[in-house]
Amino acid sequence: MSLIAPVVDRIVETAILEDMGWGDITTELLVPDSLQAHGSFLMKADGVLAGLEVAGLVFLKVDPSLVFTPLKRDGDRVKKGDVVATVRGSAAGILKAERTALNFLQRLSGTATLTAKFVEIVAGLKTRVSETRKTTPGLRYLEKYAVRVGGGINHRHHLGDGILIKDNHLVALYRAGLSLRDIIDKAKKNAPHTLKVEVEVTSIPDAVTAAEAGADIILLDNMSPEEMRKAVEAVAGRVKLEASGGINLENARVIAETGVDIISVGALTHSARALDISLELEYE
Amino acid sequence: MSLIAPVVDRIVETAILEDMGWGDITTELLVPDSLQAHGSFLMKADGVLAGLEVAGLVFLKVDPSLVFTPLKRDGDRVKKGDVVATVRGSAAGILKAERTALNFLQRLSGTATLTAKFVEIVAGLKTRVSETRKTTPGLRYLEKYAVRVGGGINHRHHLGDGILIKDNHLVALYRAGLSLRDIIDKAKKNAPHTLKVEVEVTSIPDAVTAAEAGADIILLDNMSPEEMRKAVEAVAGRVKLEASGGINLENARVIAETGVDIISVGALTHSARALDISLELEYE
Amino acid sequence: MSLIAPVVDRIVETAILEDMGWGDITTELLVPDSLQAHGSFLMKADGVLAGLEVAGLVFLKVDPSLVFTPLKRDGDRVKKGDVVATVRGSAAGILKAERTALNFLQRLSGTATLTAKFVEIVAGLKTRVSETRKTTPGLRYLEKYAVRVGGGINHRHHLGDGILIKDNHLVALYRAGLSLRDIIDKAKKNAPHTLKVEVEVTSIPDAVTAAEAGADIILLDNMSPEEMRKAVEAVAGRVKLEASGGINLENARVIAETGVDIISVGALTHSARALDISLELEYE
Amino acid sequence: MSLIAPVVDRIVETAILEDMGWGDITTELLVPDSLQAHGSFLMKADGVLAGLEVAGLVFLKVDPSLVFTPLKRDGDRVKKGDVVATVRGSAAGILKAERTALNFLQRLSGTATLTAKFVEIVAGLKTRVSETRKTTPGLRYLEKYAVRVGGGINHRHHLGDGILIKDNHLVALYRAGLSLRDIIDKAKKNAPHTLKVEVEVTSIPDAVTAAEAGADIILLDNMSPEEMRKAVEAVAGRVKLEASGGINLENARVIAETGVDIISVGALTHSARALDISLELEYE
Amino acid sequence: MSLIAPVVDRIVETAILEDMGWGDITTELLVPDSLQAHGSFLMKADGVLAGLEVAGLVFLKVDPSLVFTPLKRDGDRVKKGDVVATVRGSAAGILKAERTALNFLQRLSGTATLTAKFVEIVAGLKTRVSETRKTTPGLRYLEKYAVRVGGGINHRHHLGDGILIKDNHLVALYRAGLSLRDIIDKAKKNAPHTLKVEVEVTSIPDAVTAAEAGADIILLDNMSPEEMRKAVEAVAGRVKLEASGGINLENARVIAETGVDIISVGALTHSARALDISLELEYE
Amino acid sequence: MSLIAPVVDRIVETAILEDMGWGDITTELLVPDSLQAHGSFLMKADGVLAGLEVAGLVFLKVDPSLVFTPLKRDGDRVKKGDVVATVRGSAAGILKAERTALNFLQRLSGTATLTAKFVEIVAGLKTRVSETRKTTPGLRYLEKYAVRVGGGINHRHHLGDGILIKDNHLVALYRAGLSLRDIIDKAKKNAPHTLKVEVEVTSIPDAVTAAEAGADIILLDNMSPEEMRKAVEAVAGRVKLEASGGINLENARVIAETGVDIISVGALTHSARALDISLELEYE
């Protein structure tokens, strides 16, 4: 579950520049350079951690002399009151980096925690949890990392690494006189051999057609659990089934119990609440 | 409430590259270049719009021949069922840009809508609503814009454009033997003349000291409404009072009624839910 | 076969800055600003064109007043002596942009032409031609475009959009006590549902094992045509077969006739010769 | 023959991001973090090495804990079977960086090797070998380095660091009524004193005129060896003579024997074949 | 008075790339890699140092093996003949970085020295010295640092971190029928609570109105010392007074003696002369 | 004397972002979007204009609807009171861009004006005026443009486009046992054929040696006019002579009269004073 250094470097640098602006004037005016401090990252809520490495990188980039020590690892379940990392060194350095480090840690832990809740709800079933492309502009790489950390699997990263024929494509192609079968045939025939073909369907017959035409994945969009179950009966085993649309913590179990292989949940990234974590400072 | 072109350009380009990857393979394989479409941005929920201009920019950058027409303006209150903008032109172009445009529009409208709820709750009082520095890394500029659009006012943008002496600074300085009065004196004496000095206090006597020392703003951190009211009585008029910490839609009115000038709410940016908006396509 | 504007913009800008340096001193010293010219892109060899749009973008970025008119399209087969595009306008502008435009056009056409030769050699068979990751650093996006233009299909774009278990992975995993079956099981079980699993094999039994374990694609590395034929007999239909390693214009037909689905050819990108094209200028 | 760190850093980072995409999913799914490996860069062909330092930088940037040890130096002639460098450390790190490192090393060694062949062919003569501006967009800096490593000398880097009056300039200026003498006078008079003036000629009288007018270098474009010899007789000693156009390994010696000072060869950069090098991994 | 690493990194890298171009050809041709040198930064004039840290960063980025040792600190007053820093290591590395390091050091010391002269001239008075937005494009961050180093205080950094209503705004607003009082009221009412409101006035009555309306700072533009004194009498104590326009070393004391709080001087950044400093090399 | 669009684009964008920060809060709070204005760039001093095109680009990038009309051209001599350009359109747009546009225009005109003064002082002589590498970090491209605009010629742009053997190189090479003759021979033998070799000398015999060894340019560093005259007598005609070191408006004529070909003046870029220009706004 590692992160790629140059990708994360750029995101972190952008964030530091954004929060630092022309310099931390308060700290520079008041806090002596020689003052040493020791900070503890304290959980104010239960959840799953994500972003410790990113938080550490923030401190390193702001002040390379700071020592950041993770006490937990990304993916660990933690409780309110746990200390999950410490940072030690120049008080001025810690004060400058604090907010940016927390912004990453809280937000990514929020997504990991929400993902873990969905994973827990479907525990014991074969269904896996995935995010969508409804991510925060500029943070997709890290948000997808947080989904993996929370126990989910990633959907395609962008428009270029998977073929997903959605309703808006289908409507256009139907108008051009193609049948669902034609469309999938065309996609399969022309697609790069390394990419899967996924197609969105809204009825059982269409699901059957898609499976017969060789689609690799079928997206069941906004179907009722009853219909999903029928779709599973009709095509499971021949093709992966993904449920999407309006899935929440209340209905996830019921949907997973229909036998679909994946549930994809936009809220993991577009509406996760930040996990509350604070940095408690002591001076030396 | 305008946006600065080069700043937004960079954010939007990053988002497009992130979502496009190596190209929209689905659309390229299936959708004929000549197909024309007409899309309607349809509200799936009530709220306050923010990001129409940004969404339009996404379409323009992906395909300059597309025509994006806003029917509403940022800041407008809209209802479920409203069509707030249209886009017309190459179906392929629209399909490629759709998700990125919606990601901006939904997320920024989410923050604007939440801000507007707080503003509404304190309506009739003098209290204004502000965000904090708990923003999404990389999106602060747009999130602060969304707060303004929702009726809020912006707090300092970063560590460089305001002096805010927080608990972590105070603890350090007390240890060094300075009194609150000393600290504020030092800040006032050395600060650039264009910057205000804000100080966080946790007691009424400290609020009084801060006001007497000439602080421009006093931050009442996690005080009870009762204490806030006392602080207002003690110093209002001489200095701006800002309440912060754990403010939510339930307690905002009570807090505002204490007479504080500003409530600053981290959730506006760290935990706003995306506003549900869809793009409905028709082909021509 | 469209190109993504912001991606190409950056590559083209880098190239212009690289070739322009501090300005075209020769042209500035000698060529009057008012001089108008008309240039013709003349084929000095037969081949398949790729990069006309990119060449046009170079002229546009160097001097927006230039008019670049393609007379052919990317993918067209052209003959020595054909004029494939014209550019008209300020002589100084054309002279400044000429070399960079040609560098793109000649190089991309070189790859498209070589790809087309392979495609032609396997004509009539189901085998398709693909490139590898042996691309020019910084130009992969455009080189893969040239492969498509030449009639090939693209392999995975990078390490993130496909699972390809190569010999170096297998050796490591065998040492850890896993069997080929175990390895593929593990990959299938943990992989994101949208990604295919490809595995490299060097024997027929391994190919059979891989097919039974559910690999999506089997890479036959440096096998003899005889062995490939056996592999095809053993597993074709159940799984895609890709031949790789030492494929050239001499042996490509024989390899394709074994029945493999894809031949992947590193030389398309690492050793294609530039196609000879010149710009003939006339002044007005 | 050193490289400039910030320039190479940017090229290498771009290449890593391009090949890594969203992460090496295969390695992350399968290869344990703790697995250590030892890789040997093995020559699969004879040639001249270029790019060892760049390859080492790729490993360093992907995983700073890897130890890359060059056993040869850029410029060394190596034989098939030679091990030219090793890399040791995390197997996952090596697997991620392998392809990008090889892409640089093979390509730059290809240019160095081809340059060395030309240098060898003209050995014993005073003629030196140079490249042209027909370089790969984005890689000119490294390709010119490879030419130096192969024993060549660099031509001007871009349009700004030398005056080269080519046929396309001359045609324009003749039309404006200037003679060759006028043109060179004008260039000499107005050029910055630090820049040389080179002019392309196609006849002996023009070569004589150019020399008399004080051109620093005369470019003999596509002349026959016979004509070149005459040009040398007419002006050598007074001015540098550079032969260009259609020079290949077959005719380079004959051309050099005419007495020209430099032969400039576009193929060094636009059509060099990558030198075959592989990375052989062993696990520890 | 610290600098923010990522901000300075970018400025320094840009400068190195600008001065290095395609490599220091002179040093590479002539200076052996093994040659070691020791350089001394020698003051050729008296002044106040600024930019030692930046100069050190230049050497570090060009050649990480160089050892740069400051013997003085930014802000120190130094005399002609003083050695203020040394650099030791590879002669080639030092020669490559020398000019860029000096360009920063001389220029920033020039601004610091001029600032210190103004500060000295107003010594004993309460008046402080500030720069304006008339900075060098791209260097504002460092120039403002140099002003602080020279004993000045910074004015707002850019258009976003302070409200400054200038003559050009006022003319527009008067035309719209607003009075000065209206304008300041409007600004105070709508401004973010963290920002001060500064207003430019040209008469005593306007200064009084501005003070009464609650402006935080009043800018006295191009007033005579006599008028300034009256303005001070009229409003000092209630509001900060800043004098601007045509302030030079000759008139600064007289202006400060009027009792204004701040004098802001464009020349600190737009017209400071570089301080003469040389690097004396010895070889080892 | 044209500018390269992508180079200037980047410099201008950096400057706009630097001055805009998070937006022009004053203008946004106070100036109605609909207000139209007309601005005149008014000379407050005599001088030579440089940067009108750059200033126009600033307005265009801040607000593409603004119309900037140059009434003069770069290189024109203008008088106090002249209006040199106008800008018309949205008052808000003009107010936002004003300072950045002026910062470029004033600074570049300052360098052009100072260059023109040196050119005027040596009028009637063959001596030309050039700048050095003592430029402002990040602005070298534009500063060198301003020197050309002022009538000067550019020295090498950076370390890569000319060989200049300076005292610090010579000391190192003498220590290694080489004579001046050896050093120049070595440089001439190994240098790319397109680059000139310049060498710094401090005595007449060395100048003679350098000329005989074939140096293209000799730099006379800090010589007295008397010595320069002797150097001219000794070697002029065989080689270009450049005087450098301590040249100012007082001694430039005397130095030029010695017969040197070029005087290079660091102050053109490191210590030019900005030319005073203002923008006078009227509202419509």
C-alpha cells in the first residue's frame, strides 16, 4: 500500500505553499528559534488511520530537522484517546507544519474510516467495496490510497484505464441504431487487450445480453435489491457484477447480500467527514 | 466575488489531467466525433450554487468548441429539479469533461450550501460566519470562494496574512516567562502595520487583558455560551470577538446570540457533503 | 484517435522552449517582420503520417497568426513527393517553428510507419500489433498515439493500469515457496476488479496452469513459433495470448501464424527511424 | 562531461511519473516489502555506454534506499556479456524503477554508440562528428550529452546560441535584393560579439564569398565529395567547413577525407537504435 | 526572519537553470574534476548583508558536496574588506554556482542596505520604514525578506492581504455618488474581519473623516511635511498614519519628524543598487 | 526584437500570481463590475521605453476583455509628459493589473534607458555596449531584451553558449602547470566548433599571446585606458577586444576611445533605476 514519492511530493508541496503563504508571521514574531517542542497526535474519535506517511512528509518538508515518529500504521483501527504519532524538534517548525499535516491526516483518515465501515457491513460476504470517480479535484491519488487503506479496492483511476459504457454512452449509441450487443461487440473488438469492458445496465435482459456479449463487468445502476438478486442469478459466475447508485451504510448489507461482487460508493470520497485528530504540544 | 484566472486555470488543469489520464478510451472507441449533444445540469437536491464558472472552464479546456450556458449564478438558491446550466456541442467532448465539471460544482456547492445554512441560522443577528484553515489541500482558494458565495466571510487565507496567537503559542510563551500582556505587546510592537493581531483566550480575565493590550480580535475557543456572553459584556465594542470550536447547526444560534461578532466553522470545508447534481444528456 | 489538449500542450511547450532557447537570433537579425511565406510539408519517403495536429500546434504556439492547413490526416498512407500540409504567414514565425514541428512529425510518423508495416505483415490474421513500455522518456503519450495511428493497439500505459507478472516477479515468488497457481490466485484475489491479470510463461505446462488459474492474458516470452503453436492449441479461446521478445519484420508473420492474439514489439518505439519530411518555403 | 542536476532531475521525474502512473500494482500486490534483490545490468550487444548516472538517479528517486553501483563509466566501450552496473536493495523498489532506468540507458547508449561509430570511421582525420537539431522533443539535453560521450562535439543547442543562415533564410533575403555578401555583412555587423556566424552554401563561389565576408563556419549542404574537396581547397584555413545532409556510415569516411572540419549527422539523434541492455535480478 | 524552503527552492532553481543553460562549457573543458578550491566572499563596500542562506542554497543545489560556511548573518552590518562567508570543495562546482549566488547576495544586500539607511535616518523616532508593491517581478518574496533584514517592516504582500483604498478607487467611487465616509463604511462592513482597512487621503479633512469612519491606517500621499504634521495632530493615536510618495534619503527625516507612523519607500525595491561583493578563489 | 511567447508567458504569470495573491479584495469589495475606465500611461521622466508588450500581456492575462493600445514602441525615446499607451475596459480589471504591468514597464525601461545613455556616450565610435551576467534572478531574458531595446548587444546568455576563461579559471590552470597558450589551445581544440573562445587578460603580453593562440575575444579586465590603448595597438584587427570592470557613465567614453570593440557594463542590469511611469485613470 505504498505511495509514490514524486506524486506525493507535489501534492504536499502545493499544500504547504498554500498554507504558508508568505511565512508564518505569528510564529516568527513570537516563538524563539531555540525553543524545542514535543507533539502528540491524539485521536478525538475512533476510526481507521490513513495519511501518517503524508503527515510525516509535511513536517520533513517544512523543517528537515524535525523527527516524526509514527506509533501506528496506516490501516490501523484506533480509538479516541490513542496517540498515533509524535513529532519532536523546533517548536517553530512544528507550529508551521501542524495544520497542513492534520488536514491531510484527518481527511484521509475520514475516507479510510468510512470505507472500513462499509467493509465491515459486508463482512462475511464476497462483496468488495470500491470508490467512484467522484473524488476531490487534485486529491484523487491520495483518496484512492485511503480507500485501499480502509480495506476497499480501487475502481479505474481515470478515463484511460478501463472501458466503462455508461447510460449516457448507450443512449447515444442506441440512437445511432446499435443494439447493446453491437455496442459491446464493438468495444471488445477495438479495445486494447489489456483493458476490461464494463457496461451499465438497468434490466435483467440487458444484463444477460451483456454477459453473453462478453462484458467483463456489469454495472447495475440504481437497481432494487430484488432486481440485483435476479441479475446475480442470471449471470453470476460468467461476469463480475457491480452495484452502484445511492448505496449507503443503511442499505449496503442488503445490496451485498444479493450476491453482487462489488459495491461502489461515491460518498467514500465526495462526502466523508474528516476524522477528528489533534496535535497536543509540550515544550522542552 | 470573482475568481482569478491563472489560479483557477492551474487547479482546473490539474483536475482534468487527473481524470483524463491517457484519454477517454470508452468515448473514443464508441462515440462518433460528429455526434452532437445537449446537456442539462439538474439539481437533485436543494442548495446554494457555487462553481458554475469553474465547471464552464472545465468544458472549455477539454473542448473549446463546447458552449456552456449558466442559467443561474453562483450564490443563487436552487431547488431540486432546477436546471442550472446547459452545455451543447460535441457529445464526445461533453462526456470527457462531465465528471470533472460535476466534481467541482457538487463539492463547491456543498460548501456554499452548508455556509448558507449557518448564515441563515444566525440571520437577524450581527454575527458573521467564517471558515477555518481546515480546508482540503490544494482547494483552499476555491473553498474560500464557496464560503463567500454562501454568504460567509473569509478568515485569513494562510499563516502569512494575519497574526493569530493560539494556545500552542501561548503555552510556549508562558513557559518563557511572558505574561499575556507581554505577548500581545510584543506582537503589536513587531507586527507589520497592515496586519491585525488576534489572540485565543479561554477565560474572561484573559479576554479583558487582551482587549486592554490592544488585540484586534479575540478568539474564544470552546467556551460555553454562558462564558461567551460574559466575554461579550466585558470587551465588546473594543475588540472583535470570534467564537470557534465545535460549532454546528444545532448550537450556532445560541452561540451567535451571545453577541460574538464571528463564528468560525471548520466543518464548512472539512466535512461538507457534496450537493447532488447530475448532467442529463440528450443527443441531436 | 484524438489527443488530450492539456497533455499535448505541455509536451509541445517544452519542445518549443528547448529549441528556441533565448530566441531565434538568425531570423531576428536577418528576416524582416513583414516578410510573408508559404511552406509545404513534402514527403521525402513513403509512410504513414502521425503528428500533423501536433505540428500544427507548434506553429500556433510560436506565432498564433500562422495558418497551418493539413492536407492529409494522421493515419493516411502517403508517398514520397506528396505535400501533406501547408503553413502560411509570417516568414519569421515559420522559420522559428519549423524544426520543432518537423521533429514531432518525423518521429511520430516513423513510429506509425513501422507499426503499419507490422500490421500489414500480419494482415488477414487475427493477430494485433502492440507496443511495449520501451518508449522514449517524456514522449510515451505521443508514441502510443502514433502506434494507434499506425493500426496498432496500445498495451497498458504504465505500471498502474494492468497487472503483468513477469519473470522477475515469478523468480521472487517461487523463492518464497509459491507455485504459479498460487501466484495467479493471489493476484486475481487482490487485484482491483477493473484490471486484467497477465502473466509471463516460458513453457506449455505453465501456460495451461495460467489459463486454468484464470489469467486474462498470457505472455509468451521468447518462445519459438513451434512452442507458441502448442501454447495456442493448449489454451486459446480460454485466454488471450501475447507473443513478445525479439519480434521483427522478418519473423512477425510466422509468429502471428501460430495463432497468438497479440504481438508486442519494443522496436515500434525504441528504434523506429524518423520518417523523412521536409518543409519547402516560398516567399510572397 | 558532467550533467546539470536540476535539468536532469526534471527529465527523470517526468519519466518516472509517466511510467509509474498510479503505482506499480503488480509489485504491490505480489512482492513482499521485505524481499531484497540484487540486479546486474547486462550488455546484450557491444557499444558505448551513456546514461549510467541517469539510470542511477532513476533508482534513487524511486527508492532512496537502493544502492546503484556503476562498474563502468559513460563513454566506456563495452562488450556483449559485460555487467556494467549493479543495483541492490528492496526488490519492490528495483522492479518499479527498472524499465525507466533501462529506457534512458538503452536510448542514450544507442546514440553514444552510433556517434562512436562515426568517430571511428573518420579516425586519423581531423574531421569531427556533430549532431543536428533533429533531436527528440524533450530529450535534447541528454541526447547531446550522449553525443559528447560518444566522442562527438555538440552543434549549437538551440536557435539562440549561434547564427546559422540556412537556405530558407537565403532565399528570402535574395528576394529582398541582398547578395550573399550583403547578408553575411549584415549578420556580422549586428550579431552579438560572442556568437559565430555560419552560412549554408551550395556552390564553390558562394563558399569563397562567404569566407571572404568573414563567416566563421560554412555549411556545405548535400554537396558531392568532389565539390566538398574543391570547397576545402578554396577556403580551408580561413574558415571552418561543415558537411551536412545524407551522411551515413557508408559515406562518412569519403566525406571526411575531403578535408571538411565537421560532419553533422541528424541520424545520431533522430534514428539511433536503442542499445540492448537487460537487468538480471537475483533475490537474496 | 526565516525563509520558507519550498518558496526559495523554486526561485533558486529557476535562477540556476537560467544561468547554467546547457552547462558551464568553459569549466567542463578546462577545469579538472579533481581540483579543489576555497572561496571567500569579500565585501567591496560597506553595507547590510541579506541573502547568505540563499547563496548557500545555490551552491548546495549546484553541487551538494560543496561546503558553504557563513561567517556573518543576514542583518549584520559589514565593512569593505570583510570576509562574510566561505565555500570549499570542487573548483568546478564553485565556478558554476558563483555568479548566481552572487547575484542573489548582492541584490538582496543592496535592498537591505538601503533599508538600513532609511531606518538609521529615522532613528530615535517612532517611525518605521516599509516597502511598497513596486518590487521586481518574481522576487517579491526575497525582496520583502531583505527589507525585514534591513530593519524595515513589510507592507501587505499582495492585493489579497489588506484593503487599501487608493486614489484610483476613490475617484471611481466618488463618481458613483459615494462620500469618503460611505466608502469606508462599506469597506469596513464587508471586509473580512481579519483584514485592516487603509485609505489614501490628500487633505486634512479627509484624514479626519477617515479616522472617524474607522479606517485602520491612513495613507498620506505626496503631502508636504507641513500638511503631514497637521494630519498627525488631527488624528494620531486614533489611527496609524503612513507617508508615501517621493520619499528619499534627503527628506525621510523631515517626514518622519512630522510624527507619521510609517514611511513607505518604493525605491527600496525598485531602485536599490546591488552591493558590491566578490568571490575570491584559491586552489588547494 | 521580438519576445518568445511561452517564455514571457511564464514570467508574466508568475508575477501576476505574486501580486494578486488570493484576489484584489479592495477592488472586489468596492468597485462595481460594470464600471468602465480608461487609463493612460504617463511618463514622469525622460527615457527609452521597454516592456510595452509585456505590460499589455499583463492586462490581457488578468482580464482578456481589456484593450491595451501602445502609442509608442519599445526603443522609442520618450519625454516626461508623454502618454505612451492606453488601456480601456473594466475598471476592476485595470485596477488589478496596474501594479504588475507598471513594475515590468518601469524596470525594463530603466535598463533600456541606462543602456541608451551608454550607447549615446560612445556614439561615433565603433564600440558597442553589452551587459554582463549580473542580472536579476528570474528576469535575465527580459533584461537582456531591454538592453537590446536600448541599443546594446547581448553578451552570452548563460554559461553554456560561450567559452569565457576568466581569472578564476586561469589561476587554477596555471597552478596545474599550463601556460596561457596551453590553455587557449586546449579550449580551441575541445570546444564545440560553434562557440567562440574568450579569455580574460590583465597584461599586454598576455593579450598578444591570446591573440596568437587564436582566442576569438579578449576581455580586458579592469585595465587603465592607457593599457587598453596598448592592447588595442597590439592585437586589434586580429581579435575582438572587450573592456569590463568598473565602467560607468563618467569613464565610458574614455574607455571606448581606446579602440576596444565592446564595453560590458554590469550596472545595466544590477543597478538600473526604474523609470518613473504612472497610470492615470478616468472613469466612463
